[in-house]
Amino acid sequence: MSKKITIEPVTRVEGHGKVTIHLDDNNQVSQSRLHIVEFRGFERFVQGRPYWEAPVLVQRLCGICPVSHHLAAAKALDVIVGAGTGDGLTPTGEKMRRLMHYGQIFQSHVLHFFHLASPDLLFGIDGDPALRNVIGIAIKHKELAVQAVMMRKYGQEVIKVTAGKKIHGTGAIPGGINKHLTQTEKDSLLNGDDPMNIDKMIDWSLGALEFFKDYHSKNKDLIDKFAAFPSSHVSLVRKDGAMDLYHGVLRGIDSDGNKILNDVDYQDYLQYIDEEVKSWSYMKFPYLRSI
């Protein structure tokens, strides 16, 4: 008789979810499912609203990565108002949007690395669950915990000075931006009191990379094999082929590095990417039409 194991809630993730593991008659795993249990419905929420509200509305999708949703909507509205798909913005406008997004990427990566992943790295996957958490990090690795808090704070400050608020700002508008950096804000980001300055953030970031490289060298077999499976990847890339976090063309590669989506205009993404709905999750499942 088949069985089902349920893990709920899933901890140390950005959001809410549960996992179900389905076993066959021989107690072998037949299927594992990640259920996203948060209802969204933003495709309906925005219908009938003034178009310029979209960047403010859709960023409510997330409290960790709202800038990505904010900018995606703003870039769509750029086309509607005739500003084009990147080149139509002033250099200052694009730089401010990029800085806004980079601030979010920075604080989001800090959250993932220090708060969500580091307990497993520092205490081991089989470590005591009572200690293997962010509180355990603060107790046993106080300096690292302080770095995590201050680095995330710095990223949030970058968002604040570019978007107007640390979360759910209004900095990107159709065709450009509605805020510039004051000299005081520039000086604060570059040369603020320790540790809130760019040099300290770079120093701590390099330290985090060295920490992980050292961990990888000592646990290579575990890291390289644990939860590893062949997967395709899609990203925006710029003209020289490097990944871009704001603008570019869509490129997809398979697990062997072969191109499966060859530098297409992101405005045409619906020609290449589709999504499937499952009855057991509110999250849609995107996939490449060509696969």
C-alpha cells in the first residue's frame, strides 16, 4: 500500500511551503513534491487598474525580492510609453535602476548564505537541530552573525536611496525614475561609518567566498554530489555573453552547456516559455516549449 510523508512547514525558505514524499508499495520514493501554499493571484489583481500602478502592485509578490518584480513591470511600461527596452532610458535612469536591483541582489544573497544556508555549513547537515539554525549561528559564531545583519542592512539602504523605501518603493516609473541620489546619500554608501561602507561590504563578501571555498575543498564529495541532478538554466545575458541582472537577451543552456535558447528578445518570452498549473501547488511550473 502506498504511503505519503508530509513535511510541513518547510523551514529556512523565503516563503511558506510543504514537502510531500510519495512512497510506492515497496516503500521506494515514487515522487517528491514541493507545495507552495501561499495564494497569489496578481494576474487578476492588476486587471482594471491604471497601468502606472503595476510596478507598485506586483512587487507585493515578495518581501525579499520586490525590486525584481518592480523593475520587470516598469520595463514593460517603458515599452507602453515609448521609452523602448533599455536604450530609451537616460544613462542616469538605467544606472539608478541597476543600483536598485544590485542592492536587492546583495541583501537577498546575504539572507540566503548567512541565514538560510550557513547553519548547515557550520554545524553540518546532521548537526543538532536545536543548534543548527540562525540562533545557533548568533551564539556560536557571533562575528559572522553581525556581518550578516550589517551586510543585509547595507543592501536595504541601497534600495532605500534608489527606490525611496527599503521595501516596496516607487523608484522606477514608466520611462525612467522618480528619484536621484543626493551627495549625502552617495557619500554614505561609499564612505559611511564602519561597517556601513562599500569597502567593508567588499571585504566581508570576499571573506564569505573564501569561507565557502574552504568548506567546499574540505567537503568536496558531499557538495558535488548532494542533491545534484542534470538541469537546464535560463538567464539574461549581455552582448559579450556574460550574465546580466537587468537587461539583455534570453539565453538557455542544458546541463552540458549547449544552447537551447539562443539569445532571444525577452519581450518574446511567451513564444519560448510556457507554464503548467498543478492542482497541489499555487506555484506555476515554467518550462521551455522546445524541450
